[in-house]
Amino acid sequence: MANVQIYFEQFHENIRADYEMNQTLREKKDIVLTLVRRRLKEAKCPAFDELLQGSYAMGMGTLPVGKIEFDIDVGLRFWFRDT
């Protein structure tokens, strides 16, 4: 039986888009979250913590094909108290 592990590893390295390695992805996420934080503050709404989710959180992100954009999942955990 043929050993194809080396080919899989090469393929994975070519398509992998690790969030920590992708500065553009981090910058775009930060722009969006900064805007959301500012708008919520202006509206006197609760603040939030961000939670990186999905394939990037699991270290399994892949490069987009052609001109398709990256997909990054970010959850928001809001700070509020039930009164």
C-alpha cells in the first residue's frame, strides 16, 4: 500500500491559513470589532469580549479559492446583569 501521508502534509501546508500567521485577517477583524465597540458605546449598550471560533480557533483555516473572501467566525459575549 502506498504511503500518501507526505502528499497530504504538503497539500495541507499549501492551503492552510493559520489565523496567527495572517496579518490581513487579524487587521480586518480588528477594524470590524473596533467599529462595533464604538457604536455600542455611543448607544450606551453593554460592552463585550470577543471569542474566536470555527476553523481558525481550531487551527484548521484554509486559504480562499480565487477571489472568494476569508471567513472568520467571531463570537461576542456581552457584559450585562439581569436586574
